[in-house]
Amino acid sequence: MSFPLADHVVQLAFDPGISPKGGGLPGLTVLKNVISTINLFGIIATVGSLAVSLGVWAWGHHSGGHQAEANGKKGAIVAAGAALGLGAANGVVSFFSALGSQVH
């Protein structure tokens, strides 16, 4: 007696033996340099946006503009979150890649 569903599950459980390999394609170092440069530009833009947001926050506070003060606070929090994300990108990807490689 044949069980088509069981046969399908066995086929899904087959290990294709594919894993990430460095140096498999030409241009990998160029791609790494491009991504690193994009990350650097993102960090520089985040520093600029944090400075502007803090300036808006201070201006709103001292001029009595409550909406400007609130927008400056929101901008500072968003800039801090962006800096956290940009700085932690390598670690987050590495963590989940290692976690995913443990799934069998």
C-alpha cells in the first residue's frame, strides 16, 4: 500500500546539500565594498538627521512650539533607531544565519 502524502514528506525532508560559499562568483569583494559604503552613507545621514532633530527639539522647546518639540523628539528617536539598525545589521544577519543553519 502506497501513501502519497508520506512519499511527498520524505521528498521534502531531502537535504539538497546547499550552503553559503565565499568566492563562488567573481565580484564578491566589490559587492562587499559597495554594501559597506552604503552602510557608511546611511550612518552619516543618520548623524545628520539626529543633529537636525535635536536642533528642532531645542528650538521648539525654547520657542514654545510644542508641535516642533514633539517632531524633534520623534526625529531623534527615529535617528537613534536607524543608527541601532545600521550598526547591528551584520550581527543580526549573522545571528539568524547561524540559527537557520541549525534547523534540520
